[in-house]
Amino acid sequence: MGIILMLVVSAFAATQRYLFHTSGAWIEELEQYLLLMTVFVVSGSAYTEGEHVSASMVFRLLPLWCQRPIGAAIDVLGIAFSGFMLREGLLKSYQLYTAHIRSGTSLQTPLYLIALMLPLSMLLLGISFLNHLIFQVKRAKAQAGSTSGGGRASS
């Protein structure tokens, strides 16, 4: 969505420059905000879809008995990191809100709105890590139940 909006804004800016030989000062700022939004908000989605940068090649080379605990540790660290960044992002946003700081461009955008992109993206990323951890735990329980439940027949 953000990329489509960036395309529309860029097309508008190009048309405005070509036809009217002028450009709005707000266009570049809006494009930057859309790029930030796209990068931050998509990070959680990319992790969920398995497209986020990871060391999966190294992870797959580990023995199977080692993969589950390390995978769980990675998810727990991801949740902790996301929680820390969520907290820090909210604190920074609150500082900008109470100080009434705005951007120095013609839009005069309240900077706390821009700073809120970080905690929002960290919330989404943390949810993705938590979802992955829950899925792994359920899968491990199901595999443990299937191997212990199919035992011997009694005579």
C-alpha cells in the first residue's frame, strides 16, 4: 500500500514539475514518510511470511535436536527486542508529543506521529515472533503426542 501511495505521489510530483514547472515542498517529505512507513510496517509481515533476513541456512545445518531450543530462543529474543523497542519508541513519541516538536518543512508534521511508526512496527514484529513461537510449541507437542501415543498393543 505504501509503495502504491509513493508511486502516486511521485507521479503527481513529476506531472506538476513537467506541466507547471514547480514542485510542492511537501512532496519529498511525504515520500520519505511513506518510505519509512512501508519499511517499518512491512518488517513484521516479512518475518511471518519467512521473507525477513535470517540465518536460516546456518540454522538448517544444525542437528534436529538443537534446532527447536535455538529456534525458541531466537523467538524469545525477538519478542524481548520488539518489546524493548516498542517501549523506547513510545517514550520517544511521548517526548515529541509533550514538546510539541514539528518538522521543519512546509507540512509542519508533528514528529510524534512519525515516531509512532517505530512502536507500531515493533508491535507487529513482536506479534509475529510470538505467533511463530506458539506455532512451534504446538507443533512440538503434537509431534511428542503422536510418537508416545502409537505404542504397543496390550494382550
